[in-house]
Amino acid sequence: MSTVSDYFGSMVFDDRVMRSTLSAEVYASLRKTIDEGKELDIGVANAVAEAMKNWAVANGATHFTHWFQPLTGITAEKHDSFISPSPDGSVIMEFSGKELIKGEPDASSFPSGGLRATFEARGYTAWDPTSYAFIKGKTLCIPTAFCSYGGHALDKKTPLLRSMEVLSREALRILRLFGNDTAKRVVSSVGPEQEYFLITKEMYDARPDLRFTGRTLFGAKPPKGQELDDHYFGVIKPGVAAFMEDLNEELWKLGILAKTEHNEVAPAQHELAPIYTTTNVATDHNQLTMEIMQKVAAKHGLVCLLHEKPFAGVNGSGKHNNWSIATDGGQNLLSPGDTPYENAQFLLFLCAVIKAVDDYQDLLRIAVATAGNDHRLGANEAPPAVISIFLGDELNAVLEAIETDTPYKGAEKTQMKLGVDVLPIFNRDTTDRNRTSPFAFTGNKFEFRMLGSSNSIACANIMLNAAVAESLRIYADRLEKAEDFETALHEMIKKTISDHKRIIFNGNGYDDAWIAEATEKRGLLNYRTTADCMPHLMDEKNVRMLTSLGVFTEDELKSRRDIMLENYCKTVVIEANTMISMVHKRIAPAITRFTSDLAAQASVKKGLFPDLACGYETDLVKKLSALTDAIAEKTADLEKAVMGLQDAEDVVSESALIRDAVLPAMCELRIPCDRAELLTAKSYWPFPTYGDILFSVK
């Protein structure tokens, strides 16, 4: 019987395979490209391509594809077979270095936000040698970047790689000032925790809203939801356990470090957490994880829902982005050590993050902005839209001591004594975990908790890498010119704390009083919706920072703003039209049919028993008739709001109309429909209820 170690990474052309299939000279050259960014020689590329093809064919692959991440938010691939014709009528298997390095997919149907004209269909994919190729099904997948004919980035990987490069460059400048002359690179690492819902395929197929939009647009609260907290970390149901077992196996074959699995808070909600790895690899792995979750679920007669808020009234699904930075030698630059007060290098990097998050709150909010995530933020245990940093008592005390030039007494180690002799005694951590904070320090990394479950993690990490790199650039520029490094360093840390302490909050992020304090007293931003925040991508300070660092061009930024707003608008319009269709075709007829049958029954009873008041039937008919009228009125209002979008001058104004007119009209329509569901006999209601769906998996 094979063990996990026997098949882990078996479908990946990783370092182990490269060592065994490439000559020492080719392997060394490729490693220089991967580790140091050296240019790849075509001869080396040909040798790698031949080895990669032979390995893939031996593992059952018949095709190859340049696997990339366009601005649709999902991955894309075009498959080509390895076969080439032979003079004798047979075929040979070929794959060249040229095919490995560059692909040429048609770019005409991918979002470009105006970066190319309609007739400019050509696009290019370029091999990313820092992310291992892998086999999916019978196809060798080669991770690549994607650009237009004019050289503009049309994907999420290219700016992510740029942000990693600039972060490394600026962090190395700081390390050199502290005497570190051995580090060659600084790498950002991420471990994205992935939340999701599992429901049966039968329930999914019976709900047009789930099929068309990924979330339920109607649905009354069930008698039991998550009130008892009995699902969180509860015993995993057999059907879910079987899914998780198969999912782990598929992920492990692809070298994805799936580590933790458990039930989440809401019924039918679960989580998978990996060990964190290099950011671009983690991004690839998370995209694969979402895809494989859905494929494995289908094999088990299930559907994996990745929408941020598939069910109203219970927890939504996020993706906690655990981010840290380390040298190529393995030194974690966000590790405080035993005496953080004396660790000046750590304190400077910590201050760089604090400054970055405060200066670029808007960019971090923009990075997680989608129509789906707007429903999640600030509701049912998701962090609020206001960004703040949780540091914990010890680090907070350290920073206060530095700001006020007072001695730091140090944190006492508290022993946890549980009152039972056989249980171990252990030291309590000096820092708690604040689950309400959007951006929390958790020992040696930051957990950015605002990402939605369907988001690519690329966007958040691009902005985080770039913002921190900007802080480090400012620090390096000043410290490199300082006459007295120690004095300048102390003053810089002190000034950062004083200037940016408004972003630090260790309390309850769900408290309404905090939101008022954050916005009214501290001046923090509160962009509740995508329409509120996305236009600020083009604010002068943001454009200046991102373009000066070379992470984006101004045209690329404008295209992303327009693409994200266009996607927001299209998503909500699809939802609105789905609501209208469900009401006209299913909900209104069902209520009318039940009301008519109820009235007929009352009439029959009256005829048979004239003295009966038929109060129940009469009262229910009146209530349902009133709700039917309200539904008709609210449906007409929603139709009018959708039609009003035609008057929008551009995508920015259209998104504002979506926010101010369409979404409120959708909320108003849902209210009478959900009330009618509670009053209509189950045999008449046309869709599975929340109770049916959330407790469908056994």
C-alpha cells in the first residue's frame, strides 16, 4: 500500500525530477534562472523541453498547454498534442524549447480594459520557470505569464512577479544596512486558507440562482442554522470525509501542501489550509485547489460553492492570506525573536508593514473587491470593510515604549494551569489571535482576512508586496544617507509609530463603536462596496507608487479598474435578471396556485358547513394576496432599475447605479418572497429551502 510520501508531487516536474532528468550543466543553468533571475539560454530551454516532454509522456500525457491566469479571475488553457507527422505515416512526440518558452493564444476574447484594439487578437504566454510544470489529466500544464501584442500584462501573474521582484530589491537594501551581505533574494510567502460550502448536486440543480450566480437570491432563514455552534470543528460527515480524502490525494499528487481540514461555522461549510510557500507558487496552487475541489465534488455527487455569501444569515466564506517575508537563506524577517524590543531589524520591517497598510488602505480594499465579497465583509464573523492592524499586547507595548522613549519592561510568561493533574502545564502565548481584525499579526506573519473565497490571491499580494516595498524604499533612501545609522534608525521607527498608530487596533472589529471611531476620529477609510473603492485605484498617490516601482503601467491600472467594475456590474445584472426570471416563472405562479387552492378549499368548506368561519384560510389568503401584490410591485421596481443602467455614461457611473438602485431593489424584492416562502405549503414552493440545502450532505 502506497503512502503519501510515495506519490506526493508525482504529477509535478519539480526539482527532484529536474535533477534526475537534466544534465548537471543544464540543471545548474536552470537553477540560476529560477533562483537569481538569469536569462534562459535557448539551448537550455531545448534540453528542459525534451526532458519535460519525456517525463510527461511517461506519465500518460498526450498534450501540453500554457496554463495562465487572465483577468477573468480563473485560469485558462489551450491544449496542443505532442504529435508531429513522420515521413512513414506514423507520428513522433515532439516538444521544443521554443514551444516551452512562448505560446501564442488568441487574446481577443479575454478582458483587456482597452489595452488592445478589437482587431489586435494576438497575445503571448511566457513560461514562468519559478513555478513547476505539472500534469492534469493527460495534459502537461506549463505555468505562464500572459501579455498583449503591445506588451501589456493581461494577467495576474505578471504584476505579481513584478511585485515580488521589487519587494526583494528594496528588502535587500535594508538587509545590507544591517550587515547582511549573504542574502541574494527576499521572498514573500503565503498560505491561503480556503473556505467553501458543500451541497448535493440534486439541491444545486433545483436552484436556478445557484446555477447562474453561485449564490441563493431567495431563501428564508431555516429553523436551525449556526446558532448552536455545533458544526464548527464538529465530527466530519462520512460523505464530506470521503470528498476530503479524495481531494487530498489529488492535491498531494500536484505537490500542493494541503495540511488542515475541518468543519467551519455554518452548516455545510468547511475549510482547507495549506502550508505556506512562495507567493507565486501559492497563487498557482490556490487556483488549482479551487478547480480540483469542484471536480472532486462532482465525482461524489456534490457541488463545491466558492461564492463569498451563498446563503444569507449564515457565515460567508473567506480566504485568509497568511503573508510573510524571508531571505533565501530561510531567515523570517517578521519573526520577533525572544526579545522583539532589541530586534531593530524586525522592528523596521514591522514598521514598514504598518506604514504600508496605513498609506495604502484603499489598495488593500480594492484588492479584495468583488460583488460577492461585498455581501460578506462586515457580516457574520467576516472582518469589516475598515482596515486595521492587530499586533497584540506585547508588540503594542514595545511600540508604545519606543514612541514615548520609556523603558520596556517585557512581557511575562503566564503558565496555563488547567486544574487537572494529568493535563500538561504550558506557557500562554504573549499574543492572542484577533479573529475580528482584517490584518492581524500572528507570531511571525500577517493574516489578511478580507479576501473572498473565490478571489485569486494574486491581487491582494501584488498590492501588499508593492506597498511594503514602497515603505522599504523610503526607509532605505533615508538610512543610506544617514550620518549616524543607529540614531536615524531609532528616529525612523519612532516617527513611523507616531504617524501611523491610527491603523493599529487590538479590540473588537465587529463593534459598531469601532467603525465610528475608525472613520470619525482616526480618519480611516470605509469603502463598503466595490463601486465605492474601485475608482480610487486611479488616485494619484496609487498610480505614482505602483508605476514608479514598475509593478503596473498607468494603462494597465486603468484597464484593471474598468475590468473589475465591468465584472461587478455584469455580475449584479445577472443576479437581478435571475431574480426577475425566478419570480415570474416560478415563485409568483406557485404562490398564486397555493392561494387559489386555499381559497377554493375554504369555499368548499363554507358550502358544506355554512357556520364555519374558515378564519385560518381566509387570513392566509389575505396575507399571501398582499405579498403577491408586493412581489409584483418590487419586481417592477427592479426591472426599472436594471433598465436605468442604459443611461450610464461609463462603467464608473454604471457601478454607482448598481450600488444605489439595483442592489437595493433586489433586497426589497427578496423580503416579500422570503415571507411568502414561510407561508406557502412545501409541496407548492418551487425550490429547495435553506433547511433542505444546508443539511443535505450526509
